[in-house]
Amino acid sequence: MYKFKSRAAGDLIMLEPNGRQILAILGRSDAASQAQGILLPEHMPEAIAKLEAAIKADEDHKAQVIKEAQDKGETPPRFEGISLRQRAVPFIEMIRRSLKDEKEIVWGV
């Protein structure tokens, strides 16, 4: 489990695979930076941009897969589970609040 903490927002808890995915999008894919870290306010605009770009890429990919299936006359696939957007938006909101109040976000401490 990941517990992201900020003095500007309530704690955000994610299951381990989801937290790792979010951190990997932010460029923190090594074990040490996934286990423990800090997101400083000066890095938050870039973090928001990376998460929003990943959401768009995920949604564009799914739309393309559906279109290709429809073009072939096949039944489009159903994407089960929670989307990246649904997982990332609460974290993006935490980042925005933390940026506004100039407070860092930490995890694993």
C-alpha cells in the first residue's frame, strides 16, 4: 500500500500496483524512489503535466483499439476495472492543493 501525505490535503491511499504506476509515470521507477520519496512544489507542475499526458495517451489508445475493432466489424473490447484517469485524478488534485499551499507530498516515511 502507498500512503501519500501532504499538509495541504488529506492522506491518499493507493494499492501498491497503482501507486507504483503513478510513481513510474512521474519518472520514479527505481525501487528506492518508489519505496520512499518527496515531491517538492517546484516539481509539481511537471508532475501534473506528466500524469495528464499519461491519461490522454491511455484514453487515446483505448479509443484507437475500439475504432480498429469497429472498422473490422468486430465487437469492440470492454475495458474492465478502474481507468488510469480514475486512479490519477485524486492524486492530481492532491498535487494541485499542495502546490497552491507550497507544501510537499511525501510517501514511505
